[in-house]
Amino acid sequence: MKLTSPEVIKQIMAKSGLKFNKSLGQNFLIDEEVLEEAIYASGITKDYGVIEIGPGIGTLTARLAESAGKVVAIELDRQIAEYLKGAFAAYNNVEIIQADALKTDLVKIIDEQFANMPVVVVANLPYYITTPLIMKFLEENLQIESITVMIQKEVADRIVADADTKDYGALSVAVQYYGDPKIISIVPPESFMPAPKVTSAIVNIDIKAHIKPNVYDEKMFFNIVKAAFGQRRKTLVNALHSYFNISKEELRGIIVEVCGNESARGETLKICQFAQICEKMKKGVANLQNV
């Protein structure tokens, strides 16, 4: 059964009483080439365990099951989850979990389902929860080697953006703090059913080979990033002064030392510069607020 065939998908959904749920961002992948690109980019072999979010009709799930040692697919839609449990009942390396991925204990799943296996995330993510899901994978410091996901191209552009470009922002810094992201390929709307109104992209975030920046205080580092991009029109001196209530004079000295320019703005700073500012603020100011 060819799960990338629109006719097959329609037959399955009609027979099983399933319907596309727009509120859950259900767009099923129907492009074989895109499937292969995602599998290849993930680097999985039979030694690997895979976490998939939002498996939909199971198109990607089936290919993952052929390539990986074990697949755990987390599906929010109760009806689709029940269908998948039946559809993959004969697979001894596929586990279907009906749950909200944002509320799921992924650490527990990795410990219980993937003992002594390297683990990666591979998924066609629902657009409406793309950013919080990616940040959940990263911020929880899961024992995963990489994340390979199909997401909205606009979000992909922001994730991989370099400093001093229009797409560079807090999301760029956050993802690049934890991993090395790159766009693998661009995916047109017609690669999905139903076709979304936007272009997508396959993004791979390499966590295993990534060396995290040397940050003096991680919580403070991200508060500095939040302040810098939360008020993009302000200079760093003014943005940080508003957020931390530190004197402009002290901040001006730090910004000039790190950036060479007291009028610098957040979008011009590389991650290493945010880290340097964090260290100097933490060491040089005794009474920081809101940290």
C-alpha cells in the first residue's frame, strides 16, 4: 500500500472514518522524494531509535520503521492514534502513543523505549506548535543526537539565520546555542495533502557534534537575548537597562568593550558576544534584578 498516494489516503480515511483536522495542522506528506531526503538527513540506521511527532496517516512512520531499530510516534488526535495502532500492529518496532507532545515526558520515553540506543527526532511537525516543540526538544537537554523536521520555511529561515540579517532573532540564537542547524531542502505545498498555503523546508539540527558556547550563567544569557530582541528598535544599552535596571553608564562600558560600539543592537551580535556580555554583567554588577 503506497501511503504517499492521495487516492490511498482518501480510501484509508473514508474506511476508517477519519477527517483532516485543520486545527491540529494536519497536512500529510505525499512526496516520496521528500521522505527519502528526510530519512537520509537524519542519518538513522537499524541501531537508532526515533521519536516522531504528529505521524498523521503514518507515511513517514512506515519509512522510519524500515530504516530504524525502533520508532515511537506521538499523536494528539485520538482517532488517528487508534487507526495507527491498528495499522502498525504487525510492526514489532513501532510504538504509537496518544498524547500531547508538548506535555509528554520525553525523558521518560527515551529511558523506557530506547535503552542503549542512540536517539533522534524525525517529524513532519504541525506548524502551529513548531517553535515550542523544537525548543522543548532542546531545552530539556534530551539525550538525542539530532532533530530532522519538516517545518514552515519562514521558521526555518529564522532558525538558520546569521547575525545582522533580517531573519536573525531570539529563535536563531536559542537554536544555535544548542545545535548546528541547516536547511536540507525546500518543500513545496503540493508535497502535502491537503496542500498548506506556505512553503516548507526540511531542517536538520545537529546536537551531537555541536559544542555549546561557554556561558557564565545560562538563565541570564537567555534573559539578555530576550531583552535584546524584545525591543529591537532600542540599542542594547537601552534594552538591557529597561530589563535589568542596571545603570546605562555600566552597560555602556560593557557594550563598548564587547561590541566596540555603544549604539549596537541585538540583531548585530553573534552568540559569543551575547555570552561575553552575560559574563561581564554577572561579574561586574552585584545587584541585578529580574535574573
